Amino acid sequence: MIYLDHNATTPPAPAVVQAMVHTMRGTWANPSSQHGPGQDAKRALGAARSTVANRLGCKPVEVIFTSGATESNQMAVRGLLAAAAPTRQRVLFSSVEHSAHLRLARALAAIGVQVDYLPVLPNGKLDLVAAAGLMGPDVALVSLMAANNETGVLMPTQEVAHLAHAAGALFHMDATQWIGKLAFDFASCGADAVSLSAHKFHGPKGVGALLLRQGTAFVPQTPGSQERARRGGTENLPAIAGMAAALELLGNVADEAQRLSALRDALETGLQQALPQTHVWCQNVDRLPGTSYLRFGQLSVDVVLQRLERLSVAASSGAACSSTGTDPSHVLAAMGVAEMDALAAVRLSLGSTTTVTDVNTVLKQLPPLLAPVLVQELTTI
């Protein structure tokens, strides 16, 4: 199997599995218990928190463990909004946020919260001029992803943070696709809150974190004594230990980013040469190093994915949480892409397990499978 769906999830590293098993066997007690085993678990939790903080450039007190990015995103928006002044009850989301986050936006609007959407340009980048125009004294919070999960486009988070803070608002950043792929430092990222999920960087599923800058007003959404009374519920210590182990394994992300960028570019160039109908979205925009979002003429994504499946290549039509095979991408729609083109979108996302051999295999075997159906498509137009 050639796995080209790393933006959806990544395989857990052996050291991560080992850390989880070790924790389940050795420190299985409740970290809130006062007896010896409980205190052992509490120390293990503290050690994992320190590791996470050290790797992400924040203080241990700024780490809130969660079940993943979706919970972290919702906690951040709801918790920061609830703590905002009554005169600041407007929230800004980008129009290309993850589908789960846009569901939150619609849910907030349904209960009377004023929600506005920051548009993107045709190249997928956030429209900073429009963003500046939407800022105002009634804005409580701006929520923006650092990198788009479909196109891979890197968003101008520092600039948006500056606009938000100049307007007296807070800035929340969804760094789910960024962390593990590019260098990250909470202290200098400009955000007041940052969301992440472990399974995007070879950690376990079902665990993540919300990094909340110390001193930021926040109303807990799940009351309880855990996580300094900011998120109730017994901590998932084995998964947290696995996330800490995954962060320790990251190494030099700059070198890996360079390697993946070269592989991605070779894959895109090779496909465009072999199949001239290949179109790559956001090809000349700063993107995540391993993300390629493309279409082959207007071939249905189902047709392309079926051919890839024949080659034992795992890919997707975009966001795993929203792909249905029939609905066009909301990200491409926000970019002004025609529906027929959007329905042909395929995402190939490379990662640490991707090799030169993998790319060469796809370049050798995929074009012969797609060329006949592309010719048939042209003759029927």
C-alpha cells in the first residue's frame, strides 16, 4: 500500500504505541487519586505535559488536554466568547475552515451570535483587505486555520493576529495541519489560543490539546476539577503519553519539509507532463510541503480514486470528515471554482512514510489508467 492521505491521519509511530502500552500497564491509576498509584499517574501526566509544552514553545500551565482538534476548536471559541464583554459578541471565521468548525459557526449563528466569514482569494489565500474591513469594536474573537486541510495553503496568521489584536479582539488558530509539518512556537505565533490533534503527527487518535495563553479570560465548557478546572473529565493518560512521545519524535521538521516539498513537486510535474489535463490548485502559493490538490480534467473523483485503489494507493477527495463523493468542496467553492471542477478534486497528501519509489510508482502506473478515460471524456464534450 502506498499511503498518500497523511492530512487525514498518520500511522502511529512504534515509539508512540510503546509509550501508550507502558502507561496503561505502569501508571493506569486515576491522576486525581491521592493514593500512591494515583500520584504516580499524576507525575506521569505532569511529565507528559512538560514534554508537550517544551516541544510547542509554551508553558505547562498553558496546555489543556482534550480529545482532539474538534473539541479544542469548540472549547476555544465557546470559552473565549463566553468570557468576552457583552459589547463584544461577534465572531469571525474564515470561509475555508474545516467542515466541523463551520458547523460550530452555524450553531452559534442559530442561537443569535453574530457570525461573519472572512473570504479567500481565488488562489486560496485569505483576503486580508476584506478581513481588515470586518474587524470592529464588537468582535470578540477571530478563528482561523493555520494551513488548509484540503489545499494545504498557509494562511497569514500573524497578520490576522495583528488585525484582531488592534481591534481589541482575541485570535484563535487551528494548527491541526501545521504542527508536525512545519516549525511551531506558541510563544511567538501571535495567537491567544491554538488547537492541535495528535493523530496528525503520528500520535494516537482521540487526543489533542488547546494551548491557552496564560492570563486569557476563558469560561470552561465542561466543568470539572481536571486540567486546572478548565476541562472536566479524567485525563486519557495513555493517549496523552502517546502524544508527548510523538512530539519528541518530530526531529528537524525543516529537513523533512524540504524532502516532502521536492517529492510533491516531482509528483505534480510528472502528472502534468504525462496527463496535460492535470490541474493543480494553489500550485504557486505557499503550501504545506506534502499537500497536492488536483483534478484530472473533469474526471469524477470516484473514478480517480477507484483507479488509485487498483494500484493500492490510498488518497482522498479532501476532508475525511466531510467527503461524501457527491458534494463539491466548500473550500474550492469559496475560491470561486466551478462545481464540475470541484467535483473532480483529489487530494494526495504525502508524509514521513512517503518515498521516492512511491512517487515514481504512481507516476509510472496511474497515467496509463487515467489516459483512456480522459480521452473518452474529451470525445463526449
